[in-house]
Amino acid sequence: MVWGVTYLAEAAARVVIVETTSTGTALAVSKVMPYAVGGVLAAWMFLYGRRARRQGERIAAAHAAAAAQTEAAPEPALSAAT
């Protein structure tokens, strides 16, 4: 979804640039902009993936610690009055 929204924003920016600047400037920006946008998106994807992996590792560690604590807890004693 992020990629789609970003490419729509890029297209809108290109339209604005074409309408408001000279032909030479619009052509230069049009040649460079896809690489810049792609680089920013690739960097975002890398950082987002790294953050998601760390968050997943924290959740897994917390789950493992809770499971270990549950296994280590003694069973309640049965009463002799049965």
C-alpha cells in the first residue's frame, strides 16, 4: 500500500512540476525522480522490515519467558480431605 500511495504522489508531483516549470527542468526532474523515489522506498522497506523483525523477536522472547515461567510453577497440592 505504501508503494502505491508513494507512486501516486510521485505522479502528482510530476504533473505539478511539468505545469509550473520549464521544459528542461521538467525533463531533468522526470529522469531523476524515479530513482530517488525508488531509493527512498527501498530504504523505508529495509528499515520497516528490520523494525518488524526486532518487534517479532521481542514478542517471541516474552512468550517463551512466560511459557518457561508457567512450566516452572509448581502444581497446586491436592488436599487430604477428599
